[in-house]
Amino acid sequence: QLQVVESGGGLVQPGGSLRLSCAASGFTLTNYAIGWFRQAPGKEREGVSCISTRGGRLRYADSVKGRFTISRDNAKNTVYLQLNSLKPEDTAVYYCAADRQLFDICVLSDGNSYDYWGQGTQVTVSS
């Protein structure tokens, strides 16, 4: 069975940090670009960050540039999203998704291109 599972969410104060993990099961991440998306209550889903199959392409939403860092560890079949300098507006359910790719690219603007989605992990930033 092919699936991805997010973990690492939680409650953190403004300015704090979290590291989210996206672990793949049933397939190897080397053939997939991985994207992180989030959805806050009453808002549309937005792309946060993505990393290409070989890590040659990284994308970040303007709102998180300089604060979030995406990386992949193929040996562990896991992709990470480091969230630093968190703000209350970062509060959302964060989802990771896998996109089968032949090229070292990733798409952030169109979540519909992703094949497998996790169930999400809640990130809450509040004092």
C-alpha cells in the first residue's frame, strides 16, 4: 500500500520552531517530488514548499521564505519541513503529498498534480 504520513505538529508559541516529517510507505521517495500544503479554517489550501526528486528544485511560498526549510533524506524515505520563526498566521493543518515525477522538478501552485496525500498534522501557533 502506498501512503505518506505526516508527524511533528503541535502547539508552539510565536517565534518558536517545529519540524514536520513526511514518511513514505510502500514506495521510495526518489521517484517523487514532495510538496507541503496547508489549510487554515475558512481559507483555501495553499502550497507551502516542495522539493524535487533529486532535491535540485526547492520552492517556497512567499509567506514562508526565510523561515521554513524543506529537505529530504532518501535513506530514511522521509522529507522534512523545518518551521522557524512561527507566526500565528502559520496555524493550519499541514499536509504532505507525493507527485510521481520523471524530472527533477516540483510544482507548488497546483496540488492536483500530487498522487498521494497524508492525513495532515495540526500546527497551532499561539501565545
